[in-house]
Amino acid sequence: MRLIPYALSDVGRKRQHNEDSYLVAPQISLFAVADGMGGHRAGEKASRMAVEKLRDSLVPPRRQAGKDEVLSHLQKAMFITGAAIFDAAQSDPDLAGMGTTLTSVLVHSQRAYVAHVGDSRCYLYRDGKISQITTDHSWVAEQVKAGLLTEQEARESRFRHIITRSVGFEREVQVDGTICPVQSGDCLILCSDGLSNYLEEDDFAEVMSRQLYSDAPRILIDLANARGGDDNITVVIVHMANDAEASA
């Protein structure tokens, strides 16, 4: 199984600067999306530092490594990344309070290992259907879970950008970990909330089922911009191709 990534980031229609970053590292089967916060300079710094530090901190798991060991490797890299961002903010007053979402995927032995903090998302696309793997760490998600907001009210809430957990805001952060079996033909979709705030799961499924995967990032971003585009928009699609597809 070969991993074929397609990625794109866009400033959106309302922002002057892009504070999103993404990582595409198929050689180590690692992919990530980060959405920075803390102001223009700090947000850009936090998200860029997140994906770079994650890549540099990951210790590649052994081929025969068990599930817990592989997930532990990814989560440890996330912990190291968070501490580095926190320390950088402490050493520079202009970066005080910076942080970022960070959603990462490591593919190993027919499984996707997802480590996640914040409200960027990871979806699985399989056989024409989309399912969300991650759970948002956001105020509106907590309100929906508590039965205090409907899904529609959460999408329209002016508080939908408030997150309850981020990488770098504190030196230690709780990192959610999920293990998802994958197979040839699947796609993993990682995105910032600038995309997921405007698209329903059916929108993702329709684009993925009707368009070339190589075209899908631009089409998804154009759709989010057409519906408002009030935030930076980033998407990474990872196609798990079999040998025949990879050589086609």
C-alpha cells in the first residue's frame, strides 16, 4: 500500500495572513494540520513550529511494533512539540500566549494512528462515505455533547472558534489518541476548521466521490470560500493506493 498525499492551504476571504500549516511526509508516513493562534506572528510561528517539531521529534516505530507502542511514539512527539512551543512563547514576549491546534496521522501496518488536540479534524473516506475520527476540543462541541446546543446552532454560533485545548498554551497537554484500521482505497482527510465549519459530511463525500483526488483540495477550499471563507482553510488528503493504483 502506497500513501499518495494531496494538500493545499488558502488564506480565505477575510484574513490577511495564513496562520495554518500542514505536514506531508510520506517517507515516514506522517501527516498533520495545525491552525495557529495568538496573533499574526505568533499564530504563524506556532503552527509552523508544530508541524516541523512533530516531524523532527517522531521516533519511527519498529516494523513489528504493537499498536500501543506506535500510538505512544506519536503522542510523545506531540508532547515534545507542545513543550517546545510553550518554551518558545515564554522566551519571547511577542509570542506570549501562542498556541495551535494539531491533528496528526501516522500510518503503520494497515492502521492509521491519530493524535489530536484542538478543533482541526481527521475524517476517513471509504466506499463513498465519510466518518469523523477526531472529536473537537471546542466550546460548542462541549455544549452539543451536554445537550445545550444543536448541531445547527453550533455551526452558527459566534463562539464556534473558541477551543478548549491547544498545543503550546500550556507546557503539558492531554493528547487524544485513536487507532483506525485502513485499507487500500481509503482516504484520510485532515483539515482546519476553516473548512469543516462550512462543509457537512455529505459535502466531503460528494466531492471525494465525483472528483479526482488531486483536484479535491482546491474544490473543497473553493466551496468553503464560496460559503463565507472567514478563516484560513487547509486540507490534506492521503490516498491509500494499492500497487496497481500507485503505478497507474
